[in-house]
Amino acid sequence: MPGFESAEELKKIPNDVEVAYSHPPDPDSLNYNSEIMDLERKVACNKQHHTCELRCCLVMDKGGRFVCKWRAPFETADEDFIDENERWGMKRLYEFINAWVPGITINARCNNDAKLLTNSRETINILFYVTVYLTKKQGRSYNLTAIMMKGFTYHAKQTTYVEDIHDQQ
């Protein structure tokens, strides 16, 4: 994508922290293709640009040095490739941009990552990661529901504006 060749080029793209909450372009628009590319560029610039920070991704290795747990800076390549040693990679001109899936980037407007699954071991690892992530323990939500219900019950006995509270909760 044009504008992702270097840090200097990325700085030229306006920073739009609200892009995740923006409306998608109108499909009936005469400029739909350029608007959708512009949206992808904004989302990718704001959500796919990796910056290493302490207490986020920098962890100490066995030698006492801080390294990125996501392995940034990423390997750059002028073209997509698969070599005879079963190594593969995507075209990446700037080493601090995560790979992304355009459809997810445009529709979900969030950080995402692309991974080519070439063998069963990688597929199993990704499936396990996604399953654990989606089914992680939700301890706080059931506590919050009980507290909200207790508050609603109190207000139902004490006040006459229950419908407004019910709508808010």
C-alpha cells in the first residue's frame, strides 16, 4: 500500500484515533474504490503500526536485554516469497508494520494479523490460541451483572423511576 515504505511516509498519513468508530464509505458513492482504499490506509496506519514499549511488548531475554515479544522489527521483503527452506513472507517495506488482512481491516477497523498456515502444527497452535482467547474466564462480568441487578431491585422498591433505570442498565 502506498505510504507504508518508511516511518517518514507513515507520518504523512493523518493520525485519526477515531477511525475505529468511523462509518464505512457508501457503496453507491462514485468514489467508492478510492474511499475504501483511503479507509484501509488510515486504519492500517493507526492500528497496524507497531511501536515497542516497556510493559507492552518489550520483555527481558536471558542475556538481560529488552527484546520485542512480537519479534519486531519484522523482516522486510520487496515481494511475497516462499523459499526452498519452507520459509515464507509477505511484501513488507517498513519493518514496524504488522501484516494485515484487508477485508478485516476495512470492516472491523482494528488491529489484525495475517498468517499463512502451511502445516498442521501451526494450524493447531493458532486454533488453540484462538479458542483460549475466545473462551477466557469472564470473572468480572458475572459480578457486574449481580451488582446491577441488586441496584435495580433496590431502586424498584424505593423509587418510581424504575423504567429509566431499567433502560440505562
